[in-house]
Amino acid sequence: MRVSEPGSTGRVKDTLADLHQRTSAPAADWHAPSGKQVPGPRVPRGGGREKPWLHALLFVVTLFTTTVFGFALAASFSLGRALNEDFIADGYMRLVHGGNIWTGLVYSIPLLLILLAHELGHYATCRRWNVDASLPYFGPSPTLLGTVGAFIRIRSPIYSRRSLFDIGVSGPLAGFTLLLPFLLAGVLMSRVVPGVQAQGPFAFGTPLLLRAVEEMRFPGVSAADISLHPMAMAAWAGLLATAINLLPVGQLDGGHIAYAVLGARAHRILSLVLVGGLAVCGLVYWPWWLWAIVMFFFRRHPLIYDEESIGPRRRALAVAALLLLAVSLCIVPVR
């Protein structure tokens, strides 16, 4: 996920006027007359505004919270049971008193690597297009999954639809590339436990991609009878993060892709349609109502003053991103 710094939209017009004066002569880092793709204008880096200690602190805290949740998953899996929430409390008690929770690393390390790959995909592409961006911020959570995800901040305007598309699509593709081997290995280490999903207070939904891999590993076995290894659960959490980020609304990654492909007007309409769709999904899974409210107020996208086509290669990637959303999304993630 990437978030534009507040006020960046309002700076676009003033910045464009200044750029017109500074780039009236051809420049090596702007758009060539032939339309060939080249990186955008250079902008100053955040430099003094960056707080490496804060990024490191949030990462370390998130490592602990995800490891505690991974400990609960590993303990439940070893007993052939669904997730036992008492093990989460036990994990925090062990953490406070110096006990062993490190069996949870089999969940936390894959998950953090997936999230890190996603955010560094955005960050590296921002650097390539000379867009000022922060390092990733991780969000720890003491409850389910152990994290609320990660994001970077965009601190300068984005000038072209091509750069917007590249920045938006790079994160999900990078995260999914790392997620896939963890998903395959995790399902391979999973096992059949009849009725396991009905045993605990939580039952996790099954997105299409996970179900396809489960069917290859356990032909004919219901998802409700499969006890997922903690590594597979890390991949499951990565799929959930990928699906949410790829929703074509507002300033989510999918919103950037939709804006770059379809333009501002279509993005506005699509965002409203998606907000309505989330409200309908809330009838079967109430947290989607919260997402609908948040996305309604944050559905607008900073204007991009560029009418150049993104080209057929990027349009093909947009279709791939849409397919990735379809195989990652689960209408009822947890019940």
C-alpha cells in the first residue's frame, strides 16, 4: 500500500508551472518527443524527514506481535486443532517473562518478508521514477494475524500515468512473487484433520488460489477438513493484504492502476461502485461496512496531468492484476 502525503494534490498545479520553466529545454530525465518511456523529473529526497529508528522500531514490534500469533498457530497445529485464542494470551505471557515463542517464526518471517517485498516493490519503483517516498512503516497488532499490514508515504507529486501505474502495480506483483513459494510449501506441510475448522472460535475463509493448491495437495478433501501449517497461514494473510490493496478504489494500489488505465472520470465512478459493492458485502461480513465508510471518504485520487496512453504492456499487466485480485479475494476472510 502507498499513501500520498496530505496536500500533495494541491501542490501539483504550482509544481507543474515551475517544471514548465525548468524543463522548457529537452532533458534526459523527462518524456522524450518520441513518447519513449523515461523516468520523471527529479525531486528532492525526504532526507532529514526520514526517521530510520521509527521504521526499525515498528518492524521489530511487528516481528514480536506476529511471532506471538505464529506461536499460537504452531501450538494449535501441533495438536491438530483450530486456532486456540488462549495460546495468543499464553504467547504474550511467554514474551513478557522471556519464554520460548520462537516456534512462531515459521509464520512471522514469511509474512513479514511478503509485506516487505510488497512495500519495497513500491519503494524501488518510486526511486526509479524519481518520486520521493518513505521507507516502509509496519503496523503491529496484538490480536488476529499480529499485524495490520504496512505502507509507504509518497511525499511528492506523481506526474505521469505510466509512473502511477508502475508504482501501483509493482507492490502486489513483488509481494505475490514471494508469497507463492511460501503458499506451496505451507500447503505441502499441512494435513487433513476432519472437522478442524469447526473446532475453534475462528474459521478462515479460502480464496480461490489457496483452494486450488489445496485441491492439488489433498484431492477431494474439503477445506473445512484441512489444518493449515503456519507458513500457509502466512501466505493466506499475504493473499488477504494483496486482495485489499488491489481493490480498484481511492488510493489503494488497485485505485492507482484503475486511474492510470481508465482516467480520472472512470476512476471516480468505479470508486463509488466499489464502495457500494463493499456495503453489499457487509451484509455477509460486517467489517466490509467499515471499509465502505473509509473508502467513501478517501475515494478521491490526486489529479495526474497526463493524457499519454500507458501502452499495451501495462494494459496486459492491469489484466494480470485484476486476475490476481480475483484469486486472492475472500468475501468472508474470518468467521
